[in-house]
Amino acid sequence: LAARNTVHMERAPSGLVVKRSDADESADSKVAENAIVAAQLESDRLEALEREQCLHTRESLIKADLRGQRATKRLVSDMMMETHGACYDRGFASHLLTRNPLRNFSV
């Protein structure tokens, strides 16, 4: 009797589904099992899409931060050119700004 009365467990989006199953599974139980599998696959697909969206958002923020850093360097460089004129070396200042962009800059 124990061999015919087994417990079958499956992972579903809402948690764990425990289903009793006899050796002769009916068509209805197969439909329910297929629905559980389909729901789990859909849940996995949505989680993957959410992770992908988070990665794209993070990538966009990093790119925006880099654009902001470059703009700050250009701004400081241009202000130093106005202040010091032709004797200012843009490449040298860029090297200094890499360490601390606002070290010698005050508003």
C-alpha cells in the first residue's frame, strides 16, 4: 500500500506544493502538474527579466557617472585655462584631477 500512496513535491512560485499521488494518475492531476510547471517557468522568466533590467539600470548609472566625471574635468580644465592662460598644460592638469578632481578648485 505504501508504494501506491506516494507523496510528490514540486516547487511553485508561491512556495512548495505537496501533492498525494496514486500509481494511476488521472488526466486532471497531469493538468494541475503542467500548470504548476508552467507557473514556475513563468516566475523564473520574470525573475530573469527583472535581473536584466537591474543590470541595465546599473550600467546606465555607471555611464552617467563617468560622463559627469569627464564633464567636471573639462569644466575645471577650462576654468584653469581662463585663469592661467597659455602657460597651463591641459594634460598635466588632467593628471592632477584624476587623483582629486576638486582639490585646487573652489566655488
